[in-house]
Amino acid sequence: MPANVIPFSLILGLLLMTFPGTPLDASGSDPNGELLLTDFTSSSSDLGWYVVNDNVMGGRSEGDFEQEQGALKFAGRTNTNGGGFSSIRTKPMQLDLSHYTGIQLRVKGDGRRYTWRLTTDARWRGRQVSYWADFETRSGTWSVVNIPFSSFIPQYRGYQLEGPALNPGKITGMGLMIYDNQDGPFELQLASIHTYSAEEES
């Protein structure tokens, strides 16, 4: 590819970060079968992260994040005496990811189990449903984690629901959480968030 030609997938990713509230039809957008959501390399890739810890329900866990060029560091300490979770979440967005298989993360963990969180317009008894999928990390090692949309479980305030199933065509938010029933410090570095297609799993 000539040096002065910008890949279409990069252009699409930048547009998405610039207009996060704009619906996106990702159908056929990337011939490589993936879509870059953020790689933390510029202000245009800021998804508006904010912290939600278990102190909202009387818990004692602590967690925060630092976003630097090229990575986001999520760190703190969990305390299972009253909640036991810490999380960061994005500002509201509108994403149509129905033509992809799942979320792909590049992370450097600490050996603990983390949870990726998605929201849509789905409701349960009038309240917003969230969708959780756990993933393991290796201490001090960078790794790529593929989380298929089919593995996300509907939840309401930590209680598993029978439905509705996740609709990846109507993503309204994302988040990273630690809720592994363990006490102690945690640290996870997140270098990029992509979607991926089924072909990449083979």
C-alpha cells in the first residue's frame, strides 16, 4: 500500500470516535474482518470513561484509571466486605456491531479474572439490562482476548437474568469490571478495543 494512502478501517475508527453518538452500520466496513474502536493514541479515541465502584451500594472497594497515549491503566483494590467490585464505563454511544462476532481486547493483566460489560436499549421490568462476559488474564503478560457476543450474559445489578439476549446491533455502552470474589490489589492495562469476525477464530 502506498505510504500516502490511509486505510479505510482507520478512517472509520476515527470517525466513530469523533461522533460516538452517531449510529454506525459496520456492514462490510473492513475487509480484514475487524473494526478498531479505540487504541488510546489520541484524544479522538477517548470514549469518555468514568468510574463506578461498589461504594454506590455501600462497598469498600477502590478503583480508578489513567489514560495515557497508547494505553489505559485500570487499577485499585477490591474488598468483598460489601460489594467487591470496581468498574470503569464509557459515555453513551450508538454502535451497530451486528456484522461482527465479538469484542477483541489487547490487555496486560495481573492473573485475576475481569469482566467486559456491554449495554443496549434492552430493559427488564423497565430497568436497563447489562451484559457481562468474564475473561482471564496472565500476570505481567500482554495477550489478545476474544470475547464472542454469544458469551455475554444478561444481568441486573449482578443478578443473572434469563433474557433478553444481547443484540450487538444496538450497543449503547461498554465497560471493564473486576468482580471475581477476591480481596486485594488489581491492575490491568488495556491497549486496544476491536471487534472481530468469525473468520479470525479459525
